[in-house]
Amino acid sequence: MESIPPRMKALVAHGPGDYRLQEVDTPRAGPDDLIVRVEACGICASDLKCHHGADRFWGGGGPGKDGYVVPPFVPGHEFIGRVAEAGQNMAGAFALGDRVTSEQIVPCWDCRYCRTGHYWMCRANDVYGFKKHLPGAMAEYVRLPKGSRNYRVSPDLPIASAVLVEPYACAKHAVDRARVTPDDVVVLAGCGCLGLGMAAYLRLLNPRCLVALDRQDDRLRLAAEFGADVTMNPSRDDVVAKILDMTEGYGCDVYIEATGHPDAVRQGLDAIRKLGRFVEFSVFGAPASIDWSIIGDMKELDVLGAHLGPYCYETVIRLIESGRLPTQGVVTHQFGLDRWEEAFTAANDAARATRVVIG
């Protein structure tokens, strides 16, 4: 067992915009826990929207609109680290020094969803880094409690690749929901960290044509390197017209929304063909309004949500370790925990940053 200090630094969220670097008690392992010394933790779009005070996290909008978060909490759900302490019931599964990651959600294993294998939709929906009782990894140490789903990651994998396991698992699940075939024209809206993971995984599925959309040219260049056949910038290109033109006026077979911007939802409904498959992945800062008659009466679409990365981690770890899922260039900034404010500022600047990590 490594020497674990009694106190540690952690970023603590007390309210919208009220985040503070504090000294807190270092977690210790119960019989079924792992204590992990954090190497790096990514800043997700949901972390940013939570920091900004989005209603879906903090509540608002009238009676009954309760928030999701339970402050004070330590943010951070996409992380990599080394086992520093293992509970007595975990010693056979993990050794001190093992490099590990954990799925974002810690299921209750008792609700209807958990009992039927749909643990990622657990009724409690306890995800690291949003509730007081489940601190995240924007800290020096994080506890992986009983019931968590934990995985080894190669110690030889660079941090900038290893820290992408969580977002790439989400990306794989979203793409899997689309049921992509080699005959499909797939349009991917959004080439941030998650979108780039989707582009890389889509390339392995070899659709007839993969179109990537983003307002940042640097991201589009990376999407092309990762396998996109066509890239378009909605700030310059008439995206819908071009997609209709390249599909004989029918529209794309699959549209995956990964921007988090309401305009991309309407864009997708206009660009997709009748009987197409629309996958909605993003976390929005505010409600997106659309004409639902497009989904039903006009096009009879399959509209599919995607939440977290269930049953994807082992495959994604293997694909990243083998190099089949490219990662180079996705992490653009890394800051120490003491510089968390700079990290959040950088993460908010889409023109400069794709994925910012703390650690």
C-alpha cells in the first residue's frame, strides 16, 4: 500500500460558478472499494454546462423542476489513475499500481433497469462528479466504490490516450445505436472529443460515406484524418443542400447529433431521409424546439437516444491500445489541478480546445 496522505486537494462545486480548490479528507477504502491516485481527468461538456448553471443540473424553470446535482461535490467522471489502496474483497481483482478507469455510472444493482442488464439507465443515475456521495476525479484521489465497473488500462498508453477511454466508450455506444451498415451515408454533426471518437469508430464500420460537420476547421481536419470522407463547415456551407445533392435528393441514412446546439437538431431533421435513423447524443444547455410532425407524419424516423457507454469499455480499451481507434491530437491542453480555472477557461474556447484535461 502506498502512503496516502490524510488530506488532499480537490475541486469542490458549491453552486453554479462557485467552484473552489480546497483541502479535503482523502478517501480510504472500505472492503469493496478501490482508492485511485488520479493521473488525469477530462473536462466534459456536461462539466462545463454544470459549471455555467444549466437548469438540468441545478434545477429551475418552475415547481417540480429539481436539479440533478447534490452539492457540494467534486466534479470529474472521465479519468485514469493508479490503484493506491484496495479493500480486502478487491485484492484478488486489482493490484496496487494497476492502471484503471471506471465507468461513469455506479449502478445500484437493485432497480428494474439494473436487474434486467440495463444498468446504465439505473434509476438513481449516480455518475461520478455530480453528487456529494459520489465524488469525482478532479482531485488527487478518487474512491471507486462497491458496485462500480472498473477496468485495467495498459501502463504503456500515453495519458492523452488513456484519458479518452470514457468519452470513446460513449462515442461507441452512440454509434452502435445507429445500426450503421456499409450501404449508409452517415452524417456526424459535431467533431469535438466525442464526435472525433465517433468518427474513428464509424470508420471501422466502413459506411458508404461518412460526412463530418463542425464550425472549427481544425476539428474537421482531424475528423478527416480519423476517417471522414467529406467534411463541411456549417458557418460556410449549405449543409442540408449539399447532403441532399450527394444523395439524389433523399437525404442521409443516419444523422448523429453531437454538438449540443439546438440548430444541429433541426439541421439533422432536414438532412435525413424518410425512414432514417437519428441518434441524439448531446447534453443541451437549454431545451431544443422542433416540429415533431417531421419525425412522425413526414418522415417516420427512428429517433434514438444514447446515454453513457454501457458494455463498451473493454472493446474501446482494446481498440485504443492497438491503435485502431486514433487519439492523437484530441487532447489539446493539460493543466495541473492548481490551474483548474485556466483549464475550464480553455475548455470553453472551442476555437482552441478539443479536450482539456486536469492532472
